[in-house]
Amino acid sequence: MTEKEILMQVRNLSVMYKTKLGEVSAVDNVSFDIHKGEILGLVGESGCGKSTMGKALMRMIQPPGKITSGQIIVDGEDIMTYDQKQMRDFRGRKVSMIFQDPMTSLNPVQRVDEHIVEAIQVHESKTKTEEALSRAEGLIQRLGIRKNRMKSYPHQLSGGMRQRVMVGLGLVLNANLIIADEATTSLDVIVEAQLADELRDIRETFGVSLLVITHNIALVAELSDRLAVMYAGHIVEMGDVETVFDTPLHPYTKGLLKSIPNIKLDDTEKLYKMPGEPPNLTHPPTGCRFHPRCPYAMPICSKYEPYFKEVLPGRAVKCWLYIDHPEKESETIEVTA
Amino acid sequence: MDNLINDKNNNDYLVEVQNLIKWFPVQTTFIDQLFSKERDFVRAVDGVSFNIRRGEVLGLAGESGSGKTTIGRVTIGLEEKTKGNVIFDGIDLSTLSAEELRKLRRRMQVIFQDPLASLNPRMSLGDAIRQGLDIHYPETANNHRDMVLDIMEKVGLSPAKFFYNKFPHQISGGQRQRVVIARALVTQPDLILADEPIAMADVSVRALLLDLMVQLKDEFNLTYLFITHDLATAKYICDRIAILYLGKIVEISELTEVYAYPLHPYTRALLAAVPVPDPHDRRTEPMPKGEIPNPINPPPGCRFHPRCPYAQEICSQQEPFLRELRIGHEVACHFAEDFLTES
Amino acid sequence: MKSLDGQEETTSTQEEVPEWLLDLDRVGFVRRLLFARKWYGGDWWFVLISGILLLFIIIVGIFPQWFAPYDPKVEVGPSLLPPGEAPPSFWLLTKSEGGEIELQDIADKTNNIGFIIGSAASQAMREAVDELNDTAPEGTRYQPRQQRFETLEEGLEALIAGEIDGFIASPEEIGSALDNYPSLQADKTLRERGEKGFVFGTNQIGQDVLSRIIWGTRIALIVGLSSAVVSLVVGVPLGLISGFVGGPFDRILTLLMDSIYSFPGLILAISIAAVLGAGIGNIIVSIAVLYVPTYFRIVRGQTLSVKKELYVEAARSLGTKWRDILTKYILPNVIPSVVIIFSVNVGDAILTEAGLSFLGFGLPPDTPDWGIDLARGQDYVRRAWWLITYPGLMVTLVTLSFSMLGESLSEILNPRLTER
């Protein structure tokens, strides 16, 4: 296995929201890496903190939310130390984002070409308009939008097209990382598949990394290289997508994978029904946040929170089943490759 | 007519839909209305025929613009047809007066997609569920509370007394959908229109809700018209499935039959497009280009022809009709036979 | 399976809901009020303050007699007495050569008594004469003629010259002038200095401003509340039906309401009041007409949007009759806005009523009413600022309280539709 170069290192990231019900710990002390040129899937149910995580990576958390701690290191620099100007440069040029609803993320009074030219000129202000336009044109065609659509307004485009424009905006500045936050959720299934093909293509051609944030686990299985599973603000398992699917370690992952509908007829398993509900993040459960719903829960699980342990190179899990502890009564499971 | 409305008849089919057409007029400005005589129509449903057998779950599957939701709404009588016939248990809905249709509602209920939006925020859950009973059986009002508590237990809202007085915003999304299900079931209907009932539920709750719906179907002898865009989920609940494209049925048969032997190019593309939760089994087929065209001006001939990799000249000239190519398996494509030989 | 924070998804294992949660349900309103304080933070205090204030105002309005120290229509003190000042004393000045002279001696019809023009001495003299008349034996009547002088000097000269028999002035008015007139003497007991003044002073007729304000509360509240209620009773059903039914009926009604709405409020009220004539009932009607369009518009708008909601369609699919849809589905969702408009409406109506009576419409002239007092106090802005200040403050205070209440209610009345 070749050494994978690291694009972004996230260390001990925590994001807190103040709500009328109390403080919500949306992302709690999370650490992971994003490799160059990889497609990393970040999955979880609604409320698990994955969208918050995506926004945090671009430091786009607005009050009442706040990044309370952590470092995000890109190209040797911690962007948490960046000032406004540096962040503006970072956003769009190094990292860009595609959102779920492209209608509201595109300016309704700007045409497609204007969008892209603006993006270019904001970041590379010396670029002349003609030059920017020709770059835009090339990119648009590359994305499969016909040239005659360049002059269209967002409301004249379909959902799939708008998402492509968003992708274009990310690419035009040669961003290293594109974060796709539920980018395909509102799209029809065939368009979603087209966009997935597009994204894979872009990764091949430009070497761009993709962080695909979604609750659609099947999509992640189709698309990504590695997978991170989030639950209640924590990453509970991470690894290569095949390994995680073949041998899920964390009880939540196991339950989750068994509960996904599979269109293949030869899969005749009944859908697994996960008991309980995601927790209230103003008062998360003590110890491991999943323990109230966990079929394997041990006494230690309600007392102490397990750390995110790398059980094998490239494979990590946050569960007492796989970690030693003096107060643990049962055997620790050894993970073999 | 009252007898017909309230008693079950013994027809083979609970619902017969014949050549259903539903066109929505496009909003025009005043000036347009003055100057042009022609109006545009959104041809949401453009000639659809199917039957629903008692006790089955018929899936209407398609992407946006397919007309699946509109078909469901017209079948239930929430929307008026433009042309065609909708026959519920031998009764032609268009022959009913408004009051008769209202009474017939007891036998056809709806589970909506968005549980939060379909519950009155100012009505307690118990009151919301008993509405059907209060409306159609006013004489037995005293028993209704117990009947509601009973059904709440059945759908898993337990202890029912606790939930009876709660309001929609005080419970979770999964619980809300159970309330909607309970509300639909309490009048013991024959037909339930389920309009993407689990699309908005959390991933971990969907399996629970699906299971519940299957269980209740058996227990209450229900028939479902199940509208969905999620073909993977459909596998777990639908007996038969109809694939819709731009207002027409392109393929219809038993679900296992359609999934195993898809004969229409659109069905094949659709089935291939659905992501499979198995990283070893990734899709290799390319997707058709382009997107679903505007239903105001559908393509001539076969509506799928502009995107179809197998399209020939005849496809743009002549519209294919549903033909039975395998037993109980109908397809609307001029060249569907070519796929018969594949497995 | 351990329980979470109460909202438990139950499975076929029939999970128990924790006892404390069931108890919480039973505890009810008071406990929930206390929790509400936790929910709503700052806004809660708004409601509390404005609520208490309004409650107080309403009590004052219902039982003004408990609070007002005097009858508002009676002359209880010297006119234009500043707030808090006790009424001054008054001396009777006469020529010393006459020996000790009391008022009695010079109070016949043939006598002249002078005072400075505009001085409260005139009232002091009137009161003193009335007193004399009260205790006088049958047949005797004191009624000295009054003579006004521009300045103290003129009056004193006249006194020396014998043109008048006596001169009444307060010690402040006299100052040290007596030093220059050794031939004059002062009987200091005409009017003693009063012991207490009037909290808000007196107006030009000598009525107690505070009492007038307190009694004015009653009128203001009656007119304000009644007109708001009438507007509501007319506007809300019209809005509901219009929004629900739609079509040409709706168009015509909306047009009508919009025309009323586009009139500047006070002018419209004046026109209607002018047509209807005087009287408190007519004022209420005039003001009520003004606000009907507001209720109509808001209710109609809400009806239109609620009509489109999925739960209304769900109700239709259940077979609900349209009458029930209106009352069970649309109305309850419309009521919170109505309550809010109502509270702001009352405040506004009071303001309008003050405006109308300020301009002289509707109420009989001596009614203790803030608007009337404001009108009457206009001319005295410099001399007697308290005449308009206090009524003005009251109008502002009450209007503000109602508005505050309305604003802060909006947060509480709308259910929290999102969770987590």
C-alpha cells in the first residue's frame, strides 16, 4: 500500500451550539485525516453532527454555534489561526463546498457564467473577464452542461444542473478538497448516479479530494474509498470502505449496515431494526454515547468514554470492546487484518 | 348509494384505474390570456391504467415528474381527474356527489410523506387520531377514546395514555409518523395511499416503520398504494410495482419479476442507478444522459426516446403501448423483446 | 434497554416511560409556568412586567374611586397649582388707619376688592367669601366686587387712593413691597398656607390632575377595549370566510378593506365621528371601524397560508366537513396572531381615542379624559407644564404596555415546531 499523502489533519475538533434547551455538543473531540485524492465518506443519521463537521472544516460555523477547540491543519498551517482575509482565501481556493439545496446556494439574479467569473475574480483579482469566461466555459462543458446554458439563471436549470454548477465553482479555482454536504439528497436517482460518476471522474482527472457527507450509506458504498461513521458527535468507526462493510467493528456500524435496504434480490435478509433513538445532545449519555442502545453494552460503557483507537493501520474504532481497561471484566477483542 | 359506500363488495379488484389523464393548467399572466388562445398544460398523468387487487401492495415508482403522486391523489379522490375512470370497489368516483365522496373517505386513507406538516400543530395526538372516528361514526363518540388508545398501542406509541395528550412538536419524527399511521388506520379503511411514508424518517427508524406497515397490513386486511422514488425500500414491502416515466407506466409486474427481468430501458437504468450498499458490487453501467424533460411538452412518440441508448426511428414517431411479454409482466417499449433473452 | 431523556421510541419490547415524566404531565400549569421561565429567558420578563403593569392599570380603570384622591370634576384647589406645591397663603391688605379690618367688614356689595390679574387670589377670595356666606346669618349676603389690576403697585396705589377697599395677594406676590407702603396693613389670616399640595398639581379650573388622570383611565380602557373587541368580532370572521372561500367575494371584500386601511387612521375616525355625532358609543364605533381591516388582512392571510398546509389536506382526506376544517384546523392556528394584534390594537385605540377627544369629538367637554386634558393644557405649556405632561405620559405608558405585552406574547404563543 502506497503512502497516502495527507491533505488535511483534524485534531480534537469540538463544536458547540447554544440553544434555548442548553448547550448542544454537536461535534465532540474528533480527530481524523483526509488524504490527497481520496473520496472519504462521512455517514450518520440526522443530528449526528456530520453537517456541522463539514461546515467546521471551512470554519463556517455561525453563532449560536462555535468551534470550541481543535486544530485543522492544511499544508502545514492550522486554519484555526487564520484571520478573516486568510480564511476568505482558503475558502474557495483550497476547500469548497456543495450544499444540499442548490437553489438557495446559487444567486438567483446571477447567470451561470457570472457565477463562475465572480468566483475566479474574487480569488484571483487580476484575472481579466475574458480569460475568466473562457476558463468557465471549458469547465462547464467538462461537467456536461451545454454551452448554451451558460447564460441561464439558476431557476432555469434543473436540480442536477445546478449541482454541477456548484461543483464547477469548486473546481474552477483548483480547490484541493470539495466537501459535498448531502449534495445528492434532493436529486432524482438517475441524476444522482450521473453526479456520482462526475465526481469520480473529477477525482481521477484533477486529483481533488472529496468529503462526501450523507445519510445515504449505499451511495457511500458506491463512491468512496474510505468511510467514517458518525454517531452523536463522535466518529465511532473509520477505515477502508470494503473493510468496514465486510467486518464492521462498532455495534452501531453493525446495526446501521444491517438496516439499509438493498435493492439486490439476492439479499433476502430482513431489515434490522435499531432500537432506541439518537440521543438528545444537550444531555448526552454518560460514557459512550451509544451505550443506551447497544446490544453489547458493558458496565464500563456507561462510566467512561472510549477513545478513538487505531486497531490496525488505517482502521480505527471507538468502542470498549476493542480497548483494554482495568475495570473491564470481559475480554478485549483483537482485530486481525 | 349509501349501501354501496359502506359495505364491501366482492369485486376482484379493489381499485380500477382506466386511461387516467390529469392535466394541470399552467398559470398564465393576464396578458397571455388576452392574446393567446392556447393554454399550456402540465401533463402530469397522461393515460394510465392499472388495477389494485385486494390485500396487495402496489408500488408506484418513479422519479420527479413521473406523475406517481398525482395518480395516488386522484385515485383517492383528493384531486379531480381530467379524463378517464377511477373505480373504487365497483363505485365510479365521478358519479358521487361531494357529500357521498366525503363519506367514502372512511374507506380510503392517506399516510403522507411529511409527518410534521400533516399533523395539526394545535391538536393533541389523541384528538388528531380520533378525527376519522368522530367524523364517520358520531354516534359512538364515547367509545372513541378507547379505540384510539387501542390503536396507539398497536402502532407502538406506548403507553398510549401518555401520548394521547401530547402535541406533534413534543415527540420525535418516527413517533409522528406512527401517529399518522394510526390516524389512517382508525377507521378501518380498505385502501391506504402511502405517499413516500418513510422518506423523511431517520435511517434507523425506517426499518421499524416498514415493518409496522407490513404487520398492520396483515392484521387489518389492508391494501396499499405505495408511492416511492426509493426502489431499494420498495423491495421490502411491494408485491407488484409499476415504473412510471413522465406520466405513463412503462413497466408493471410483480416486483421480483421486474427487478430480475427489467425489460424497459428506463427501468434498467433506474435499477442500475440505485446505489447498492456493497462496495464490492459497484455499478459499471453508464447512466443515460440528460434529465427528465418538461411535462408540459413531452417528447413525441416514446417519452424516453431522447435519452434511450437503444432508440430507433420508430421510437420518436409512435408511442409504444403496454404489452404483456411475460406472464403478468407488461412493458411499453417497441424493442423490449430484445431484453427477453438476457437474464 | 435504559431510558433516555424521556422521548423514548418504543419497540416490541414495550418499554416503560419513566415515572417522573408521567408525573410531570400531571403537575400541570404552575410547574410549566416555572419551566417557561427557563425556556423563554429575557422575553419572559417582558411579559411579566407588562402584564403586571397592565393589570394595575386595569384595576385602576375599574375602581378609580379607590385611587383618586378627589372628585375629578370638582374644583378642589387653586387653579394652576404646580405639582406638589401647597396652595399659598393669602393676605388681605387694607389701610392701616381703619384699625383691624377683616374681610367681613369689606365684603358687601358696595365694596371693591382687588387682586393681580390671573392670580389665584381671585379664587382665594371666592372661597373666603363663600365661607363667610356659609356662616352668615339669614339675609346677609357677602358679594364684594372684584377689581383686577395689572401689577401689584397699581393695586396698592388704588388701595391708598381709596378706590378699593381691600387687596388680596399672596406673600410671594407682595414680596417686600409693603416696606414702601407704611400706611397699609396686612391681615395674614385670610387664607392659611395649605398643608398639602396636589401630587400632579391642578388644572386651570382647579381640578386635581391626578384624579382626572385616574378617572381618565376608565374611559380610555372602556373605549380602547370596546372598540378593539368590536373590531375583532367583525374583522376575524370576515377574514376567515374571505380567505377560505376565495373567489370574487374575497376580491371585493379585500378591496373594500384595503380602501379603509389606506385611509390615515385619525382622519377616518374623525370623519365617522363627525357623521355619527357625539357620544361614547359613536366614538367606539368610529375607532372600531379603523381596525377592522387590520384583523381582516392578517386573518385572511393566515387563513390562505394555513389552507395550503398539509394537515388541512390531511383533514380533507379524512372526510372532515369544511365547517370543522375552519373551526378546528384553521381558526386555532390563526388565534395567536389575533391575540397579538388585539393587545397592540387596544393600545392604539386608546391613542386614537385621545386624539379624537383632543380634537373635540365625541366626549362631553368636562369628562376626565386624557385627550381632553391634553387639549385643554395646550395653552398652558409654558406656565403649567404639568397639565399636558401627565396625561401625555399616561397615554404613552398604557400604549407601550399593551404593545410590549403583544410583542412578548408572540414568542410564547407560537408552538415550538422544531425539536433538536
